[in-house]
Amino acid sequence: MSQDNLIVLACTDCKSVNYHSNKNKKILKNRLEMQKYCKACRKHTLHKESK
């Protein structure tokens, strides 16, 4: 994975960083949001892209 396409997904409830992924920043301009499982909250929550 190249570093310029690497993103971090953090939980909106507990703010813990749970997932690392990549995206094409030329196509997707706004921040990514998706429902993922949070190990700290132990439930599915909304995860947003963070810096």
C-alpha cells in the first residue's frame, strides 16, 4: 500500500482507531464514512476517516 492512499478509520463513539484502508483520493474527495465493528464498544458503529 502506498502511503499517499492510506487512510485511518476511527469510531465516532469512543474515538478509537480500528481500521486502516486505502482509497483513491482523485475520485473520492470527501471523507469516508462506513458502519464497522468496534472492538472497544463491542457493537457496530459509524467509523469516519481521520487524519
